[in-house]
Amino acid sequence: MRASGERRGRRDLRRGGVPGHAGGARALRGFDLAAPARVEAGRAGGSPVRASRKLVVGLALIVVAIAAVAYSGIRSAAVYYLTPTEFAGRSDLRQAQVRLAGRVEAGSVRREAGRVIAFRIGDGGAVLDVRYDGPLPDLFAEGREVLVEGRLEGDVLTATRVMTTHPTEYREAPQR
């Protein structure tokens, strides 16, 4: 034997209702279940063409931004260093952090208070005074090529970094 609730549930299903559901089949009257709901253009999602345009514009902006960052990075790294003569002709770099290459002038190296070293670098044309507070490279000496990084303060370059170039000598191979 079946319980009376079970029989009633089947009867409701045959009549189009759902057992235990408020309203049953009456709640669904007036709805066409075969037709999908339509969404007005512009309200939820918009047209596919408009969405495609937004995607293309967004990607184009990202590509332009990446290209601008890459270009500025390459431009700033394009010149590894300037000579004192080149630096003297560039007034736009007076406040910027610069990297200069030159030869330490003979007789110009002097020690000041603490670890501060003052010296002059030149390139056969212009000569520039340099002050540096820090340890000098082992190969630092008068007459040696150096690379100095720093900022101009008045007429003196206050260096934050001093590097020496490795001396190279090219000799002719002996004849055999």
C-alpha cells in the first residue's frame, strides 16, 4: 500500500502541478517556456560588436603603454656614459644623475676629511672636479680611465659611484 500523500503527489503531477510547490501550475500560467528571454541591447552586456570594439581599444591602449615604457627605458640606457667635453655642452643634464668617463688628471688626487677623495677627470678637452665619499676601486690611480656616476652640485660632480676600467695592453705577437 501506498501512502495517501504519495498518491496525491502523482495526481498533482498529472494535472501539471508540482507536489509541495506553492502555486503549482497556476504560478506558470502566462509564461511561454519555449521562448528564451530577450535582453535589451545596452542594458546587460550590450551588442557583441560594441564589446569587441571595447576589447580592441583596450588592447591597443595596453600595447601603446608598454611601447612607451620600453622606449623610455631604451632611450635612457642608450648612452652608457658621456665624456667631460660632451657633458660641458649639455646644460639639460646639470640637475640629472649622470655617468661620465675620463682619465684621472695627474696631480689632482687629494684626500679630504674622512674617506672623501677629490680628483679631476678630463678627456683632453674639458676637465671636471669630482668629490667622492666611499671606498675607491683597487685600480684607481692618476692617469687611469675611470667611470664616475653622480650629480653636479655647483661646479663639482658629487659622485655616488666610481669604477675603473680594466687596463688593456695590446702588444704585437713576436715573429717566429
